Amino acid sequence: MSRFSLLLLAALAAVLFLGGCEKRDWREPAKVHWDRDMCERCKMAISERKYAAEVVDPTTHKHYKFDDIGCAVLWFEEDGVPWKEKAIIWVKDGATGRWIDARKAWYSTVKITPMGYGFTAYADKEAAQKDGGEVIDFSEMARRVLKRGR
């Protein structure tokens, strides 16, 4: 095989390899490897699909995964995260399992969650009301988590 043919083959392989890499928007949630990824705060395996949360640092684009929204709220405080107000926070919708904006979500207060904080997120207030119990917004949920503490 000629030197030119080898260079051409190497270039083609590089294009195929790099072309196969999917470019993902850093603002979107990263893939969770269920039962393998660990909660950033409590180090438990993330396995309950309806309660997972993810935080994205808007400056470094780093993703932090949590098994319960309560862990995410406490992590902000315990670690003194200076960018918490600018953070992108995702949480799984208790009805659909889709990622939703945690700050816009409604939270029901009646489920048993992985770390026992008891908040299930919903995109729609009506869906949260169907769960029974009280329905609160993100600010109230965070206040209650911080009041309860560790």
C-alpha cells in the first residue's frame, strides 16, 4: 500500500471516528447510568428514576448528579456553591419521567423518596395535586429541606 493510501485511510478513519461523536448541549441533562452513577452529596447509587436531579454549573459546564432533589439543595448550602443562583437544575417529572426545570416544577409532599425528603416534582400543578397532599413550589421545597437539615 502506498504512503498516500495509508494517509487517506487514516484521514477517513479519523473523520468517521469524530463524526460519530454526538455533540451535546451542555445545558441539557447528561445521561444517567442508573445504579452506577453516585449522588454527589450522599454517594448513594442513583437508581430511582422518578427522583433523580442534576445540577449544571453555568461557568464550567460540569454536571452534578443527585438521587434526590433534597440532596441537591443541601449540597448547594454545605459546599457553599457560589454559583447556585445561576445553576441549571433539572429534576425528573414524577408523572412522565422526563427531565424538567426544577425551579419551575411543582412538588407534592406525600411520597417516600430515596433519601426521605419526600418531594416529588411535576411539571404541571394539576399532576402534583393528583398525588395528594400539599403542593408547593421550588422555593418552599428548598426552604423545607434546609429547615430539616441533614
